[in-house]
Amino acid sequence: MGRPTGAAEIDAASQMAAEAGESPEVIARQLGRNAAVAAEIGRRLRQARPRALLTLARGSSDNAATYARYLIETRCGVITASAPPSVSSVYQSALDLKGAVLIAFSQSGRSPDLIAAAERARAEGALVITLVNVDGSPLAEAADFAIPLHAGAERSVAATKSFAASLAAAAQLTAHWAEDGRILAALAVLPEAAGRALALDWPELVAALVDIRSLYVIGRGVGLAAAQEAALKLKELCGLHAEALSAAELRHGPIALVGRGFPVLAFVQDDESRSGVEAAAEACAAQGAQVFQAGGEPRRGVIGLETAWAPAELQPIVQTLTFYRMAEALARARGFDPDQPPHLAKVTRTL
């Protein structure tokens, strides 16, 4: 793929980097301001005892929804699936959603297909909750409950602080729903952990990826959200073909592409999924891949990346923040402007 600019032509201070740097303050503000509404929604969900939950989102917001799905299913025991917006916006199909909950994630709250799907879900009996950055947006107005992300204006095309805020909001809501005091206590240290994460960088990964064309990004459980977000940012910012995979799916075909010099980035968190991801990373290294691992204890042939400590459920948030620093530097090294990804706009108005 051709490089659209020379690295020297790009201004040294990107909007993306500045906005990612606001994440600790955003998270602290959000957790404080949303405590009451998250507790009220959690109480309502315990009373409702929903039979199922659907998530609704696109892009980075859909990666945040992956994180929410794993938290909700493991902490609240409610089956959770992603709702395809086109079922409502394109096919105009009706679903029986009585007794179900729909949670919509969005930065702008203005994408027509998400609005249509949320409105249809509410009409079909679902309790609709939105996690949206723009207060008073059409998507927020379509919900029974709106949880504001409090991220402030995000002008860079690549979402950063709003993604971190979406994950923090999902964790806070789930903790109140499950009455999980341990996660609530963990959230209290998240802003500090986020600050430590932003003080790190991964220059060895920049050097490894500057001239490559494709790679795998793997994770599992809540860490799959970090892998999905990293793969998306590598595509939109760095012009790389990056594929996010569950470490459990790697051996079901995709590992056939892994060979000498093939890059793999693994995200590991300290929960029940850790050993599986570490084993997958080691298997890729054994086939000659150049494997980098964020979190956990790298095994034979795997290169460890420095990460900031956080409780296991919140590790994908802090790992993603350090990744953003790396991705911004990699975009520059590859000759791209991190604030102007090709062919993209801040608000995507999917119909």
C-alpha cells in the first residue's frame, strides 16, 4: 500500500495523541458523575431479570460491546449477543424483544441505522440503554436510560478516549447490576492505572511493524475487545491488514498462515483465559512467527511488552491506551497522518 505523506510532513503533535491523553481524567469524571445512574439501572436490571441482552454498535463502539458481553455473561449470567442493525434498518424485520435488554454504544449517537434499530427494539418491548458520548443525541433520546460517556469533544477521526470511556462505563454498569463490590473497588484505581499506561510506549513493536503488510492480533474473553480495537486502529491509522482473532479460534484454521517472520500481537489478562492466550502465542512463535505479548508472562520465543498493572477485568482498558501510543507512532513511521485516516469521517452515517 502506498504511503500518502512523508513522515516529516506530519505535525509533531496529533489530535489523536492529545485526546488519548485525556483518558484518565475522562474516566475519573465519568465514574463519579455516573455512579447514581449506573446504580439505578443496575437495580432496574436486577428487578427485570432479562431473558437476554443484545448489544448494538459499529466500529470501535462494537469492540466496546464485545468487552461488555464478556463481563455481562460472566458476572450477570445473562446470554448476550450482538444485534445486526440491518435487521431493522434494511430488512425492516420485527423481533419479539419482550423481556430483553438492548444496550447501544456510540460516540456520536447520530448513525441512522443505530437509531432505527434502537427505536424498533424499544417498540418491540426491549428495555433500551445507551452508552453515548453526545448527550441529547438522537440515539440517547431513543433510550429508556442514557449513560453519558463524559469524554468531551472528540475531533480525531480515530476514537480513543471515547473507547476507554465506553469500557469503563460498561464495567461500572455491570458491577452495579451484579452487585460486585470487587469490580467497583477496582474501578476506583482505574484513572491512576490509565495514567501509568499512557506513560509507556512500545518502540520495539513500532520497529517490527513499520514495513510489514499484515498481522494477527489475538486475545480471549474481555481481552478480545482489546485485540479487536487494536486490529481496527492498525487498519485505519497505519494502512495494515490486521485481523483480530480469539486465541481459541487460532488453531481452527487461521494458524495455517503463521510462519517465519509473520507478526502476531497478543493481549493477555490475568484471569481464566490467560493460559490459553499464552499457549497460543507460544505456538505461533514455535512456527517462526514474531510474537509480541502485552500482559501475562511471555513463554518461549515470545517478546514481552511493558504494561501498566490493573485488576484483571480492567487490563484491556490500560493495555489499549498504551497501544494507542504505539499506533500513533507507527502511523507516523509508515508515513500516515494519524488525524486524517484515508477515506474516513468522524461520524459514519450508515443507513
